[in-house]
Amino acid sequence: MITGAETAHLSPKTPTIYLEGRLPLVVERTAADLGLRDGQVIQATVEARLDRLRLNLQDPAQAGRFIDLPKELPAGLRLASGDTALFRVQLQNDGSIWLRPLQAQNAAQATAAPLAPLPNRMQQLGFRPPDMGALAMLLRPGGLDSLLQGLGSTTPELAGLLQWQRLRPSMAQLTPEKLQQLMLRSGFMTEALLAQGQGTGLVDLKSGLRQILRLLQSTSHEATGRVQDAIDDIESRQLTATETLTGREWVLSMLLPFSDAEPVTLRFVRSRRPPGEEKAPLVIHLHTRNRDLGEVWLQTRISDETEVDMVMWALREDVVQRARELTPNLAEELDSAGLNMTRLQVIHGPGPSEPMPWRAPETGSLLDVKT
């Protein structure tokens, strides 16, 4: 399990630095077509074709499947016919995949030299994509219902998850108190609470998903991978939050589930203290898709504990117009709570796709590893 910040120094994350310039292989075939899942490590042998190389997958589950490589391989990656190679699968939002090179061996050395050790649990979590796509799919309305129905709603092991399902509020019922309860039951902080002697008897999502996973594994259910990926999404964000504390900044991302709407992505960021200031501002990023409001992004910056600066993006023009009309009402509500709204900017258009966008470095880019 991923524990709290007090154990962060015991399992440092391997930095994502490719000193040899080994960029990922971009594969045209989809993960579903190849029977692969995100984070999986695959072994393949390299075969020379007429004008390019081909990877023949060696896992029995992918017997007979292959991947034709691009004519130009990424910088730093050297493959020849007969080599044995290891790759980690990285699933993209559009269903395509990238292959991260882990190792390549000459065919003559493959039998004599042992394979490099596979990445440990912490390293696998550290390499997950920045979004939480697997968890979001399960938290959509009805996402867990089909799994629970297939396992039987009367199964004693599922009592906790069924209770968690019933406790999800609708979007209209959301209050500050319910928001706090949602965060506590999200599974992102259960271990930290238990380490502090709190959280006993807490009904949380992560524990419920682990119960489902145990039941699915005993029946060889095809949904096992999806549930494991959702758990990995939670633990990857726990690991990120734990590590950022050691760097004197704090980042916490989570999904808030609702009974009648898609989950809301919530991200808290407190950067390092700027020179000359007592405390860095807290920035809250929110993203939601709602049948009443459409797609909405909100960025709230809180400085000096009371100064609130807000920027809102919305795709629908009527939502933008209504938000501008209600700006004075929001300012009054914040004032009654002891907060001062310094600005509310409402923008008609899409918001930032990611507060901290991630993309593979381009060929030829330089990285200062000394600093």
C-alpha cells in the first residue's frame, strides 16, 4: 500500500530522465487490438521485414501478434533482427499506445545474460500518464453497477462498496460538508488517516475496489485489468502527493464521484514559497462535464488566506453569460465567509487540458541534468 508522507524517503521515485535519448515508440495499432493494457511490460523479438523491423510479441496471451515499427526509430534506440527487447506499454487517451524501451539484447547474448529486473511497484506508478482515465470510466454513472451486478449484490465482501455507492451525492446536493466527506471517502488519504489513528471504519473507494479485484481474480474476469488500473490511478496520485511534499511543494489530484453526473477532477497545488513572501498561494483546478452546464473549467487562486482570484472557462455561451451575471452574488457570498474576491474572469472557450501538461520530448531537445 502507499502510505503517508512519513515514508516518502524510503521509496524515492526514479526520475523520468532518458539520458540516452530513448524516446517512446509510437504504435499505430491500438491496445485493444493487441490485447495489451496500460503499464504492462512486454517482451518481443525483432524480425527484419522488407523495409522495416517487426516486433513479435512473446507473451502466450499475445501469441501470433506483432507490431510493425516505424521506418525511423527514436534517437538512442538501436534494434537489429534477432534482438530480444522489453517495453512498457503506455496507453493514450485515444486508445493508441506508446512503447517505452526498457532493454534490448543481442540474440547471441539473450540466453547468456539475464534479463534486467522489471520495474518495481513504485516505479510503475511513477510512469503512469497524468490523467486518471481508468478511474474516471468506473466513476461515471453506471460504471460500477454492471460489475457489482455480475458479482452479486448480496456478496458480503461488497457491503462496503455498496455503502459507498449509496453515499454518493447528486450534483445539486453538493455542500462544503459533503465535499469534505467525498474527499475523505475517495481513498486518496485512507492510509495517512489510519497512520494517525483516525479513519477506523471509514468506507472508502480504494478499499472497495480492492475487494472487487479479489473477487474478480478468483473468477478470471476480463474486468480485472480495468479495476487494477483504477487502483493504480489512485495510488499514482498518492505517490505524487507524497513526493511533492519532500520538494517543499504540494500537489494532490483526485476525482469526486456523483450519482447523477460524471466525476469532477480536482487538483490542489501549492508551489514553493516565493522569495519575500510568507506563504505560497494555493491554486485549485477543477474540471467537470455536466448535462446542465456542459464542460466547465475553473481555476481558483487563494493568496494570503483570504484573497481569491478566479478564472472560469465554459464551452456554452449561455453558461458564460449567466456566470457573468452572477458575479456580484458570488462576491457577496465570499465576503460573508471572510474572503475577498479580487477578480472573476469568465472566458467563452475550452480551458487548459492539464494544469501541468505532459508530452514526450522532441528529438534533439536538451536536458540539463546537472542542476
